[in-house]
Amino acid sequence: MTTIPDNTPAKLDPHEAYVHGHHWRTADDEASAAKLGMWLFLATEVLMFSGFFCAYAAFRMMYEGNWVAASDHYLDWRIGGFNTIVLLLSSFTVVMAIRCAQQNRQGLLMFNLWITQLCAATFLILKVWLEYLPKLRLGEKPGALFHYVPHGDYIAGAHDHIFLSVYWIATATHGFHVLVGMFVFAWIMLRARKRHFGPNHYTALENVGLYWHLVDVIWIFLFPLLYLA
């Protein structure tokens, strides 16, 4: 019968055995460069969404009365408010996931990632089910596609189609970023199951968290501008 010597080294988890790339001096240098790259990417995202905010500001000043009436009629602040809470919760669970990786609490790490995915899915489902589909059915579409079917006492304004154009483009682009985040988190969860993240290495998890926080911050601006105008 073969016995294993007591001094045989135990198998290390991937995060414990992680070695930085050969072209980096240290693991800290590698992590810093990865964060810098992510911040540069996020800067381009901010520049893209800033165009939507500039369009919003310009049209809001040009058609203020019509803009406010369109916001009150076409959008329900309760839906937007609930989705805001959902995204804020997801940001909290992302932070907790990173903290769990730092503390090597693998079970709680996966739990928080699952909650994050659930929040993202809830956001998209509510957006499509309660907003996009009813708007498509009633003709509340952007630009030249606008063919409003009157319901209730509201009379469509001359510039409602412009408000809806800003709404659709801004929220659909944001929703696409939420969807991309779900796919990226799925990749992170696969790696987390293999114990790739722990006190010695969690750079990818942290960078995805930065992306997700930006997605949430953009929505925090979109919600009051569109729903509470």
C-alpha cells in the first residue's frame, strides 16, 4: 500500500498559484495596468453617453413644456424607481463579491454574483415587459416611427417623437450594456467556480465591478432626467 508523505504540498487553488505575466515586474504592476486600461475604456463609455445627455439638454431647453408633458405621460416613475433600487442592490452585491474574494470566502463570493445576475435580469425583464412592449403596441416609437394611438385624455404633442427618440436611444443603449454585463458576469462566475479569485488575485473581478458601477451610475442620471423631468 502506497502512502503519501506528510510533507507532500497540498494542491493550490488557481488564485493561490497565480503568477503574473512574464512581461510584468510584479503582480501589482500587472493589476495597476489592467485597472488603467479599464478606466480608459470607461472614459470612452462616458464620452458616448455624454452625447445623449447633450441631446437631452438641448431638446429640453427647446421644447420644455412639451418635454415635461411627454415625460409625465409616457413614463412611469414607479417602474424607473424600482429599477433604480434593483441596480443599486446589484452594485452593493458586486462590492460584496470583491470583498469576499479578498477574504477568500468562496461561497459568499458566488452567492453575491448570483444576486447581481438576478438583479440585472430583473432590470431587463421589467424594462422590456412593462415599458418597451407596451410602447411598441401603442406606437410610442422614436422619430419617424412614431404613430401614437390615443388613449385617455392625453393629446400627443408636436415634439413627443423627439422625447421618445432620446428615451429609446439612451435607455436601449444602457440596456445593451446591462446585457453585456450579464454575459461578462457569467464568465466571471465560471472562473469563480474554479476558484480563480481570492486574496492573491481578483483583478478581473474588480475590473468587471468597475464596469458595472458605471452602468449603474449612468442609470442614476437617466432615471431623474427622463422619468422625473
